[in-house]
Amino acid sequence: MTQVSRLIVEASDGEREGSDVATEYVTQGQRIARARHRKGWDQTTLAEKVGRSVSWLSKVENGRLPLDRMSVVGQLAEVLGVEVAELTGQPYRHESTELDSGHAAVPALRLALQQASLPSGVLVRWGNEPRPLHELEANVRLAEQLRQDARFTALGEVLPGILTDLIAVINDSSAERDRAEALMLRVCHMARVSSNLLGHHDLGWTAVQRELVAAQRVGAPDLVAAASWDLCGVWLHEAQLDPAKDAALSAIDQIEPHVGGSDAIKAMWGALHLRAAVAYSRLWDQREAEGHLEEARRVADVLPRDGNVFQTQFNRVNTTIHAVEVSMELGRPREVISRAEHVEVAQIASSERQAHYWTCTAAGYHMNRKDNQAADALLRADRIAPQHVRNRPLVRNIVRDLRDSGKLHRQREILNLAKMMRLL
């Protein structure tokens, strides 16, 4: 038995005995098998329910076939009656503060979001006077740069304090309330992104619910669209595809009368079409997915090349990155690579988006059985934004598979990455 196999078996035994053995060694396939056993199903029953062969399911459960699409993970979770996080094993913890990607800040962030979600007028005691609004605006801009740079540890250190100060300003000042609520929406977006990345999906819901309240209180169409865009995001992370798709379509209809106005509204219109494209791709509806992609491209062509309205990074390059992701989710590996070749990824000012592009490209190469190219792309993504990459279930599945290849020209680097991700 190999060292990796031994650790997997020991971890599985530890779970059965109720010990504290780390679950990083339990594969996604083993989690699927466990959920299947809990239902009292054999492999034939589950395979029939998801429209797959028994051979396919056996390979997934045995770790010989990695799940490289969230659409498939979501389908399995729905059929098995479990949350996606139960199959992915999130949240993942790491050995150092830097690699732990903001997990240490979750308790403080959770408390701040809970307080932010209380009804207006509910008394919350504050230790210090809140910072003035102009200072908070500057802090939010700095935090947004951390979010785009995928520096989630540093982001986690500043978000709770900004949220706490904004709550005080909103409760104490009617004159500045709309301005503060607009900031609250932007801060809650960052809290939502961090929470979903780390696997704290309940916290992502709390954040997006507060965003929707802020948008409703201000009533500006661009804020309403931004909150709806994030609502789609939280549903996509939980593989709730029909609600995600419906929310995107509803928001598109809602802001349509305003599209002829500002560039901000146009950008949100395009960003919502990208959300719809991803949702439809995970529903395996190629026609609708491509239709929404094309609409987003049309809008992006008339907007600034460096557009980043409400942290959407809606611009022409990001539409091409989404096209790569759509092809990946549709299970079209050759198209993933052909589309990836036309992405000017260096032109987008977001480490998170660049790393996402290289991750999707790695998945495409892996689906094409081009493991050396997959390893190159994955290692490049990790160099750009390790805190983003190492928390993604998709990456962990590919790393597990590449780890055991033994034929890679960068095998040592992949093994080192697996070790850093606690997969060795």
C-alpha cells in the first residue's frame, strides 16, 4: 500500500471511530460513497439517478476519475440530498496563517455580519467612535484591491472593523445613510466572496442578504443590480442552478429600462448575462449559455477595457474568461483549450480572475488527458493567487489526480503543492 493510500485509509478509519483525524485525506469520491451508503443505495441506483454508468460512478468513488465540473458535483449533491460542502469537504484549513486564507477572521466576520443584519434601531454597544465616512470609503477601496489581488488573509483582517463602523454610522446618521448603505453593499460583497471561497456558505448567505437590504433602502438601479449579481453568485457556489439562473434573468428584466443610461448600469447588465451564462452551462444548456455570453460580449465591446463596476471585473477580457469556464462546465474540453488560447489574460487587473482563467485552462487540459500542460497551468495559477487556488475543490481534485501520475515533467512541484494543500 502506498503512503498516500495508507493515509487515506487511516483517515477513513478515524472518521468511523469519531477521532479528530484531518479529513483532507478523505477524497471527494469517498464522501460521495458515504452519502450513498447513508441513503441505502448501491452504485447502480445512484448511477441511474444521475444518468451515468456504474463504471463511471465506481471510478469517481475510487478516486480514479476526478470531478472537474461543479455542475456534476451539484447534481450529485442534489440527488443525494446533501449540501455541496459535504461532498467537497470544505472548509479546508492550512498549516500557516498566510496560507489559511482568512479563516482566522471568520468568527469576527460572522459576528459583524450578524450585527449588520439586525433590524434598524436594535441596540448594539460599541467600544469606540466609528471612523468618519470619508475614511471608511478609503478603507473600502483598499479592501477591494486586496479582494482583486486574492489576498484573503489581509482582507479578513480589515473587513470586520469596517463593517462594525458602518453599522454605527448607519444607525446614528440619517443624513449619510444612503452613502453608508452603498458602502455596506460593497463590503458585504467582499465578505460574501471570502465566505464562499472558504466554504462558509451560510456566512455568504448572511452577507448577500445584507446587500439586498442595502440596495432596497437606497433604491438605486445599479445597487439593486449589484446585489442581484451577488445573489446569483452565492447560489452558484451552492450549486442551486435554477434559482441562480432565475435571479439573473429577473435582474436583467428589472434593469432593462435603465440600460441606456450610465456605463455602470450597462456593466451590471453585462455581468448579469455572464452569471446567466455560467448557470445555463451548469444546467448543460449550451444554446442559452452561448446566447448570454454573446450578449455580454456585445456590451463589453462598448465599455472600458479595464471596467470593474462593483468588483465585477466586467470587461472584454473577463467575458473571454467566462467563455472558457462555460466550455469547461459544458464538458467540451477541446473548446476549453481553443477558447483559452484567445484570452488576453495579462490584460485584466485582477489576480483572482487571472488565477481563475489558469485553473479553468488546467481543467481543460486535464480533461484532454494532457497532464503536463494541466500541471503547468495549475502551477501558474498557484503562483498568481495561492489563497484563491488552494481553497477550490476543483483544484484539489486535479492535484490529487496529478499527484499520482508519476509521469509529469514537474512532478516534484505538483507533489510540493499537494503537500502544501495537505493532500500528502
